[in-house]
Amino acid sequence: MHFAMVFYIISVLIMVIGGFMLIPLGISAYNGETASTHAFLQTITLVIISGILLNLFTAKRRGKQFSAKDGFLMVTFSWIIASAVGALPFYLSGTIPSFAEAYFETMSGFTTTGASILQEIQSLPRSILFWRSLTHWLGGMGFVVLTVAIMPLLGIGGVKMVSAESPGPTMDKITPKITHMAKLLWFIYIGMTILETILLLFGGMDLFDSLTHTFGTLATGGFSPKNASVGHYDSAYIDMVITVFMVLAGLNFGLYFRALTGNLQEIKRNTELKVYLVIFTVTTVLTAIPLIGKVYAGWGESLRYASFQVASIITTTGFATADFDLWPSFSKYILFSLMFIGGCSGSTGGGIKVIRIVTLFKQAVTEMKHLANPRGVFTTRINGVALRKDFVYTVLGFVSLYIMLLLITTGVIATSPGDYNLITSFSTALATVGNIGPGFSLVGPTMNYSFFPDYIKWFLSFAMMAGRLEIYTVLILFTPYFWRKK
């Protein structure tokens, strides 16, 4: 493995993050937030010094070869170090006095989980709230995609790095060059950010609230500068805009490129897109039915709140307009089921992903056909193309590891002296591994994660990272054969 090249790229990444900190630094200086200004200045200075030193130490040992192993190592270390750097403004400003909690909050932001330890949000400095939401936006598209997009010289091994970080079982190449692809994805991401921000401004939000909620929406993160999340505004228009953009953020971003280039046929035959939209529509109706007359007066209001919460859960955004933990059991059952699914591959959403659910279902149907007719020849197809066996095996392996990590995380939470109930323990595991944010019971939409002991917060930080990096990228580092020399 080429450690010099790995740490060189990490040095570039942390300096990029330091560059983005100039924005909240300007906000803190403008608002006279002394503690926050000092915290951002200290962090940026530390980042610059560390970046320069890493560049100098690795200069003579950098190679042009970049293996798949280097990609896994670089991506995992990038997220660990980036979260440590991103936590410093929270910690140094005194906003979050515990570094374990500051790290948890930052990892939750970068992984677009949206789980928070903060109990009072609106009274915090605006610069800190902006940085908190900005971590969503930066992590949503991925650090590596960002680095590859703005640093063309890192095109060497770019495919391996992006593949190690990309959300979903496949990362379709929409252009021949990985650097060009990364730039296109970011242009689309920025374009959607501008559009949603403008629409929210029309809804009565100020620029600060519009930007921070847009960051949380498009990154499917869920951090809001308001204690009551989106419910603070009690606006049907704002609910509608954010619902639509959450659904759009849950789509494969490669489809937007194809739409812009007029390749509509490929969009029409995209199985994952069709299933995703069907799931959203059907579950919205099923969630709304028990709410009518019991929680809300009629169909209109029930559909408004149900569609928002379904979009928030299936895309793993985590915004809330109501305390769904108080909804009828069947509505909660639907939302709980959606926590296992997640968005589409190539989206900013977390979870297992729709394409994997579809693959497993279709493969199960194929196996039943074989049982009914052992001599028959049957093929599992998605988008009209026959699936390779190795793709199916990869999906099966991922889902197995995903369930295993859920059970381990649940077990770790159950060891706490607080002796939390099983619903709290399992929904916490599901909400962190799936990068969802809110769960049920003690981690419901009106609650937070501050009550957990530090060792659980550290483990949940690991779980959030493993979920965001699609399990394999992180867990492979714990296998002996990863470290063996060829």
C-alpha cells in the first residue's frame, strides 16, 4: 500500500474543509460571535499547518500507483480525520464541551445522519449552526467526489477512490473521465441547491434558514437550525417544497445527467426509479389512512404530514413536521419498515438502497421458479439486463453484513447502564447505521442522543461512518488479508 499517497490526498481534503470553514468564520465575525470566531480561526490555522506538513513529509514518497486497497484505506481515514477536524469548532467554541459529543455531532453531519446530541439549538451562534448544516452538504455528495472534482491531478486512481465511497452497489460512469463525472455531479448538486434555496425564500424563510434547510434536504441529512425542525414554520408550502426535494435527493444523481442530455429512454426503463416512486406513493397513502380523524381532520392534512414523513424516512433525511412516535401503530409500522429500505443507489440517501431490495426480491422469485421447474433456465433482470451472479452475491453479502452490524450495534447499546428498552436500542442502531437520524421511543423525532454514555457515542459514530461508506469499505480494514502483502 502507498501510505504517502493516501496521506497526501487526506492533506488536500482537510485543507479543502478548512477552506469551507472560511464561510462560517465570516458569519461569526459579522455577527460578533467572539468564541466562534476564535474557534474557526484556530481550526483553520491548525488545518493549514497540518496540511503543509503532510505535503512536505509525503512529497518524496508519493507514487503514481493507487490500488483498490489504497482507496479503501484513504476513504475510511478521510472520514475519520475529517470528522475530527470538523468537530474542533464545536469543541473549541464551547458549544459542545465534550469532544466525544462534538465528534458524534460532526460525524452525524458529514454522514448525513442527522442524529444530534444538542438539546437546545436555536440559541446557538449562527456560525456554528451554519457549519453544522454545511457538514451535511459537504458529506452528501462525498469528500472524495469533491476532492476529485476540484483537484484534477488526483485523477490517478480516482475511479477506485470514488467507488470505495459511492453510495450504492454500482457507480455508473456517466462520462469517460472520472474527474469530469465528479464535476458534473457537483454542478447538478449546486444547481439543485440554488433552486431549492430560492423556492424556500418564496415561502417566507430568510436566506440563512433557506440555505441550512436546503443543505439538510439535498444531502438527506436532517439538521435544522430550529428546535422543532421543519415543523417550526407550520407552512404547507415549505412542507411541500422540502418533500419534493427530499424525494429528488433520494434519486440516483446519474439520472439527472441523463435527463439533461436527453437520454430519456434509459430513465424510462430504470427499474430502481420506478420501484422507488411506487414505494413512496403507496406508503404515503398507507401511512395517511390511520391518521384521518384520529390525528388530523381530513385527507389533505393527513397526506401532507404523511408524505413529508415518508419522504424523510425513505430518503434517510430525518426532518420532522410532527412527532410520528405518537401516531397510530400501523403508521409507525410503515415508517419503521421504510427505515430498512433507503434511497436509490447513487443518491445522497443511506439505508440498504432500493436496488438491493429489488435484486433480492427478483432473485428470490427466480429461485422459486427453479424449485418449481428444476430443468428450466431463468434469468434475473433489472433495467432489461441480465444480472451477473457476482453482483447478486455482492448484494447478499452486503445485506448480511448490514444486518450483522445492526445486531452488534443494538447489543452495544444494550450494554449501557441506562438499560434502554429494546425499541430504543434497535431503532437507534437502525437510525445510525442507515444514516436516518430519528428513531422511536427515546430517540424519537422530538428527542436526541445526548443521554447515551460516551463509549456508545463513539461506537455510534463508527456505525454512522460504516453505514455511509456502504459497510464493505470500512469492515474490510478489519480483515487480516487486507493487510497482507502480495
